[in-house]
Amino acid sequence: MAFGISEHFSRLFTVTQDYFKMKWKIEKTCRKGEAPRARSGHRIVYYNGQIFTFGGYNPESAAEQLFKELWKFNLITKTWQSIKITGDIPNTLASHTARFCMLEGKPTMIVYGGTGHNFGENNSNFTNLCDLSTGHWTTLGVRYEESEEIDRPAELYGQAVCLVQNRYLYTIGGTTGHFYQMDVNRLDLVTKKWKLLKKGTNGLGMLENQPHEPAARYRHEVVEFKNKLYVLGGGTAQDNDGFDVIYAFDLATNSWINKATHGDSSIPIDESIEEQYPEPRKCHTCAQNGQYVYLLGGYNNTIIFSDIWRIDLSDLQWRKMPQALEKPVYFHDSVLTDDGQVVIFGGVESVQSNKRTNQVQSCYIQVPALRHLSWKSMNSFYDLHTKMPEQLKEEGIPQDLIGQLVY
């Protein structure tokens, strides 16, 4: 396995240069194994060098159109693996939400809400937990007293969630398939109790934002920064929200605040100042890295977006990034890894043909640590995943890195 130090650093330097460019690329997956079918409306989480995806929908699938399955993609070996799942597996497999959390020492995918066959007729307000180390599902035993019925969230899909302090799961908005709403609910994963924090508006079609309250919507995104939940985009079947003014839910006062953002002044204006902001959209995703939030893809009922925008939540300044997705998508999902790599899987790639994809796109939004670069470089030249863990340990590979190959 050994090779010259000069050769290693020559290769490593080439790899590092590519990361400094921060370009999006389609991951070339290993052709030896199986791969998930193209899909949209699924969700993904990240854990230990791998992404895990659950659910999804494809109307052109020869077999079932909703996918009751769990897959993982190893970002080091570029291989897919289907995971056998057992237990209380959710049947709401489209436009649900998912977050990763260590619960009682177990790596857990938290799945909440969503819809099944037929869309809008079989919605959920259950919280399902999947132990990613075993593939076993359980339903979180949330108890409701009669006097607390008001705190029970509605059965919706297309809502947005945010996990705060690895304990509180906040959910905002969503649709029944017939009307939209904007309630703010919180689930305490320790006490297993829901709490309605703010009753929101209801809507049927066009967005009608109020001065101190956002319009009801679905397929938006929510991020937390300095004890406020920021809502980005989203819409209804007919309408989409913009980004010149955004709404934040203050967790200290349980009230909404509207905030004017600042456009990217480096963009020349041809017709309107709106050109300095992201176009209104829904079905996008966001990747948060501290105070920075990256807006990825999406759809406005006409165009599938490939542009990348970043907002700095400390001063609400937008910047259009010079990079773009390799493939424009919506109804996809994305995650940010511990090493600053944004990973996108799936989504709808064509309005005309309504075609889905099963490709993985990725880009580093920060230069990774030298340790990570070295590890990726070694694996690109040697099939370390074919070695026994004991052999890798004897070669001096750290245990946490070995775990990324054999987990």
C-alpha cells in the first residue's frame, strides 16, 4: 500500500486545488453494486461519512411508485447499499421531513409527517425513529392528554422542520393537499410532548403575507440562528414566496418578525432591483454552515433552478455564488457533512418529461481539513474498503476512519 511521500503530496496538492475551486460535480458511483431508483420527495441525512435516504416517489417506476426503502451512500467508496429495515416503518413516503440525531447513544434518523397513497388523503403527524446502525424503526410514543389536544400538530406534508440543541424539533407550515397552514409546533424529544407555539394562517392558493405573519405554505425551508427560526421560500401549487423580505420566528417571544434582506449589489440591474435577489421558489433545499445559509435549486412553476445563493444571517446580506449545480433539480434533498461538503441526492430534473434522477451532486463550501483530504486521496488510489478492519488497523489507519469503510 505504501508509495513515495513526494508522490502522495503531489497527488494531494492536485486534489486540494480542486477543492479550492469549490465546483459542483456529479459523483461517479461504483458500478459494481446496486443503486436506488430515481426519485423525488425523499429525504436524506448524514452520518459517519455516509448519506442515508428514505422514501421517495417516481410516477414512472415500473413497480411501486412510492419507495418504502432505506439506502446509504458511502462518500469515500462511492458505493450504494440497500439497508434491510424492520419495525414500525412509515407509510408516508413523500414530502416528509428527516433530521439526524444521536438518541440514547444511537445514530437516529427522525422522520416526521409526509404523505402516502393518495397524496393528500393519507397524511401523517407521527414521529418515526430509525436506528441507522440496525435499520430498525420505532414510533415515538407521544402522549396527549385531552386538555392538550390543541398542541397536537395537524396531519400534513411538505412542512419544514428544524432540530435545535439535539432536543427540540420545530415544525412550521405544510399542506393537507387541499389547504395550507403556518402553525409553529415544537416536539420535546426528551419529554415526548408537543407544544403549539403559534397558531398560523390558513390558505388555499395565492400567498398573502401579512406585516407580522407569513402566509401559509409548503416545501419551504427553516433554519435556526441566534434563537430565531428563519423561513426561506416555499409556496402553494400556484404561487411562490420571494427572498427580499423573510420572516423569523422568535423563540424567546413566540412571535413573528419580518426582516428586509439586502440584495447582491455586485449584480447589474437591467430592469428591477429584484434581480439582486434569488427568484421566488419552492421545493428547494438549504445547507447551513454557521451564519451562512446556501439556497440550492428549486422550482417556480416554470423554471427548475441551478443557481446557488448564500445569505449571511448576521446581516441578511445575499450573495449569488459563481458556482451552479451540475444539474438543476427540485423536490431533491441536501445535507452538509462534517467536512464542509454539501451533498444533493435525487430530485426532478425536467419539467417537460417530469423525469427524476438518482444522481448524487456535491461541492465543498469550505476547504476541508488536511486529514480529510489525505483520507480521500488514499481511498481514490487504493481499495481500502476491501481490507479487513484488523489489517487496516495494523497499517496505522485510525479507528474512526476505518469505521467509515466498514460501518
